[in-house]
Amino acid sequence: MPHQHRRGGYGLIIERYIMREILATFAVVTLLLLLIFLSGTFVGILIETVEGDYPAAALFSLFGLKSLVSLSFLLPLSYYLAVLLALGRLYKDSEMSAMTGCGISPNRVLNGVFKMGLALALVVGALSLYIGPEAEERSHRILDEAAADTGIEGIVPGRFTPMGEGRLLYVESVDEAGRMHGIFVQAREKGVEQVIRAATGFERIDPRTGDRYLVLSDGHRYQGQAGRRDFEISHFKEYGVLLRERSIEHSKRRRNAIPSLSLLASEHPADRAELHWRLALPVSVLLLGLLAVPLSRSTPRQGRFGKLFAGILLYLIYSNMLTAARSSLAKGDAPEWLGLWWVHALMLGLLWWLLSRQRRLPTPKRRREATA
């Protein structure tokens, strides 16, 4: 009895050691994948901000929201690779063989990987079902509010900036104090064309009414049609242009911004496919983590990355099958009750086959019993 108690205690210590190895690898892999994926996202947002499509003030807010959205499908891959790499190192250094020889069952490793995967699946489920759609919706709101502003905040020197109501603003440069230089404004007031040129300008808010004005200094106003007698040219020292806020118009939302409860209530096949996709992400965490356990088994000669290529190939097949099933469901070609579950069932069958095959392979303990 004391011997069995010590073995159970050792098993728990070894299980915690394996879980720490997986967790440390998971943190590194997640960081690397985030850097790779989000660097492209950040560059894309930065380019669109420079071009004036996104407001500069919302740059980091948009980046943070896009990061939350991307985590839901990056974390399953991170966990899968972490289990593959961590257990692969243990096999390479013969640590796993030593643990098995001491009576540590492979089921102990599976149990630890399952418990970690279950905790991560809850996080991914929250991201895919609630946090991700809300983050996507907030990013749409930021862009809608930016499209409804007066255009002053989104000025890019050297480019024409729409100001609403058919008005265009061109600014040669903006100094550190926010004062604009070399200003050109084209507008239409009561059906009459106006062109205004000014040396400098700045934005002013009336403290009494809250109205916003673009105050232009030292310039000329050209009004009317050139060549006609009513064409006017006037010089001004200071001229104020009222900036009217445009009403916020909701842009067309992508389906991944729709709340999960709304998808559940919808009868549209594409909405149901999106819901099945969101449910598939936390399920994939558990399946991929467990699949990585038998896939990571290798000999010291194969090295730590011996099964990595096969593991990545299997992930690509699984991911493409989920994408194809989602597309088929969205088009109405597949019944909704089948959803994406048949893909998970195939992976579960593969897991059962791999684990059954692994149990039939000789272990150090079985070799000693066979030679005794």
C-alpha cells in the first residue's frame, strides 16, 4: 500500500511536470503565431490609416479588437503545436520512455492534456461565441463613427478629404500645433459653386453652441461660374466654415459580427453555418490536443521535430475539411443536423485508431516482461 501511494504521488508530480512543459511551449508558440499573424494585420491597418480610410486616433483600438477576433482560431493551433513539440522533446530526450518504464501510464498524459484542453476550450468558446463577435461589432462602430465625423480628424496632408455635403478639403501640411497650411476648400452653397483658398486654418468649437468651425485665415473666396458676370472674388482675413456632423450610418456587417444568440434564432443557412463554425473552434481544441499525444510519439533518432510535418499536414486536412463543411452548410447543400460534427467524428475515429495502435506497440515495461 505505501508503495502504491508513492507511485501515485510520483505520477502526480510527473503529470504536473509534463503539463508545465506543455504550458511553457504553448506560451512561446502563441506569442510567435500572434507576432506573425498580427504583424500583417497591423501593417494593413496602418496602411489604410495613412491612406485616410481609418482614423488615426482609432489605430490601436482597431488593432486590439482585431487581435481578440484572431485569438479564437489561433489558440487551437497553438495548443496543438505546443503538445506536439513538448511531448516530442520528452521522447527525444528519452524522458517519456523512462516515465513509461517507471509505470507511468500513457493515459496519465492523456488525462493531463485533456484537462488543459478543456480549460482552454472554455476560453476559446467565450472568444468565438461572445467576445469575438462583440469585438468585430465594435470595430464596425469605430469605422461608422469615423465616416460620420466632419473629416477634420482624418486629414492627410497632400490628399483630398471629404467633409460631407459635397465639400472637399485639401491641406498641404499640418504643423505640430495642429494648424493647417496651404488650404483649398471646394463647396456648393445653395446651388452656387465656391472655391476657397487660405494660407492657414484651424478648428474652433463655439463654447456657447458647441458648433464646430474650420477657421480660415488670409485667403480668397471664389464664388459662381467662371466667365459669368455674377462671378465674385473676395479677400478675407478670417473666414469660418461650419462643420456639420453627419449622421451615423451603419455599414453592412460581416456575419462574424452578428451575436451568437441572433444566429441561433435565424433560419438562414449561412447564419447557421457561422454558428456551427463558432462551436467547432472550442471542440477543435480538445480534439487537436488529444490527437497530438499519439502523433508526438517518436524515437530519439527521429528528433524533436520528427512528427511535426505529419502533424501540420493533419491539421491542414482537418482545417480544410471544416471550411468545406461550413461552405456546404452555408449553401444549404448539407443538412443542418449534420453541421460540422461529421468532421469532428472523423477526427475522433482517427484518435481512437492512433491510441489503439499505440497501446499495441511494445513499451520498455512490456519488453522486460517478455524477456523475463
